[in-house]
Amino acid sequence: MKRKVAIIDPLGSHGSSHHFYLFGQLDGLSNCEVDIRIYTNNQTDNPCISRVGFYQTYGDLFSSEFKILSGIKYVLGSIKSVVHARLSGVSLFHFHIFYTNVLVLFNLLLVKFLFGKVVLTIHDVTSFSSKNQLLFISKLVYKITDLILTHNQFSKSEIIKIDPMLNGKIHIIPHGNYIPFINIYKDKNKSREYLSLPKEKTILLFFGMIKEVKGLDVLLKSFKKVIDINPDTILLIAGKPWKNDFSVYQKIIDKNNLRDNIVLHTKFIAHNDIDHYYCASDLVVLPYKKIYQSGVLMMALSYQRAALTSDLPPLKEFIVDNENGFLFKSEDIDDLSVRINLILSDKKKLEIVQKNAGRLINEKFSWNEIGRLTKQAYQTL
């Protein structure tokens, strides 16, 4: 592929594991002989991937508490990034989108002003149809974009609902695994000791930023019936509340006398500790009420841990019940407790499902495969 590509990503490693996605994508594209580079902030470390250019043109973008100052830094960083890339011969500009606003629109207009092509990977479709956003900005973003990448058929159908004319622009590229960026510890007891967790208990893990749509309340309400049958079960909640008051969940814990069976690590989880959380767990539970693609699911399976998820359409595209994971009826408290108790009653089945998931995540969701599909999408422009 002769055309040069730049990923423009102000977010990088700020506050999440998004940089692992970026690094996997860069590695996969590089292995597919795409001339690729990335422009990001100085909070994101250089992954030192062969044949990949790395530029920290956004500087200390997130150091200020003042939105106006951050906005100015964003605009200056974008101008530096896009102009530098364009002068280097880049014609294809790839952005990752979790929301849309005037700054995102500015980036796309800047690329178009310099006669470049725009590629968007859309992670969360909800943000594009939010009532809190100006509709004309969203429509302009879509109109300007030359190529849209999204993770599954469900997300594609949701985008088309917003504008049916976009169908021809959309390519489905799955979310890659996290295997290149993690350590898979085999000694569960050592990880439990590191996290001060009981070694003899069965541990369910709820991991990630605690958002209302992630359904922690559903899991907590179902948990009473779990410990009635499996009293040696612990629910480990690891992650920081996000625009969400944890007191709502604490009331459920107190009302159902769950304190003795719940361990709260409601904080930002350092990257170096994530390995231990997954290694220490027996089953990862994702009781989501709404989702487009789950990085936590991909991470759980990358750590060779079985997952129980809501039967939402995007998750059912990936999880085959009792084969490579487990499903329950979304927001159904009783069904969730029944499913957890059934899983815990058959540890051999749990091990088989776990192994099947490990094979799938290695074969179908490798970054080389993601790179191949992304390159194919680029070549349509």
C-alpha cells in the first residue's frame, strides 16, 4: 500500500486502556506493510513499534483544569499534527471517535482543507445520536468522513438508522485482543495475595469504569440469591465510578446484607495491577444494559477468563452461550442469579468454555488480522 496513513489521537493513554487498542492497530497495520504513524499526547509512551512513526504533538493536553485552555491546546495540537503529517506526504487521516463536538469537527475540516481523506473508527454510536449534542455537527461529521469503521453489525445498523446514506461508507472491523500487552499469570493465589483477597473463595469480577449502563445494580440485586446457594462466593468490584454516585450501589449492598461477600476497589486501577485482577478471578460478569463493543470482554478473554454477559445484540455476535462464554437475559435479575449458580455448579464446563474462548480470541481477533481488514478498507478510497 503506497498511501501514507496518520492516526490522529489526542486521547492516547489518558484515563483508559485505549492506547492498547491504538498500539495493536499500529502493529497490525505495520505488519501488513502500511506506512503508518501516530500523533498523540505526551502522557502516552512510545510503543517503539518497528516502522511506526510516533509524535507527541498534543503535549500536556490534559494538565489544565480549565476547558478553554485545554481547547486551545487541542486545536494547536491538531494543527501541528495534521500539517506535519500532510507535509510528510500523508493523505489518509484516521481518527477514533467516542463522541462528537466542535473540536472533532475542526479536525475533520482541517484535514479536508488540506485535501486529505478522513477515516473514522466509531467506538460508541450513542454519542452521535445524543440529544445533548447539536445535530448539525453530527451530520457534518458524517458527511465529511470518507470511510467509517465500526466493530460489529449491530453498531453498523445503528449508524445507518441515523443516516441510511452512510451504508456504503461503513466497514466492520472487529476489536482486537489485548494479548500483546498483558501478562497472564498462572498462580491465582499469588495474585489474590497481592490484592489481599481470600485464597479459598470463588471470585466473580466486575471490572472497569462504573457507569449506569454497565448494570452493576442488576448484578448486586441478583447476588443475594447467588450467595444463598454459594456462600463462599466473593464479588470483586474494581473500577472508578464515572459520572455516577456509588451510594446508589452501596444502598443495595447494605439492604441485602452483602458486605461480607463484596470487596470494593472503587478506584482507578493502575495498568500494572490489571493482570492480577483477572488472574485472581474465576468468572468475569458483564451485566450491561447497553453496549456497542466491550473492551472489558475482549480483555477478559485475552486473560483466558470466561465471561458471563447480557444477551445484548453486539455481545451475542461474539459470545455463543455455553461454548465460548455465557449469556443471561439483559436486566433480568433472577435469570442472572440462576446463570451464575449454574456456572459455579459445573467447574469442568467453566474450564472448557474458558479454553474455547482463548482459542477464538487468538485466531479471529489477532491484530495482524485486524490490520489486514483495515488495510483492505483503506484501499477502497
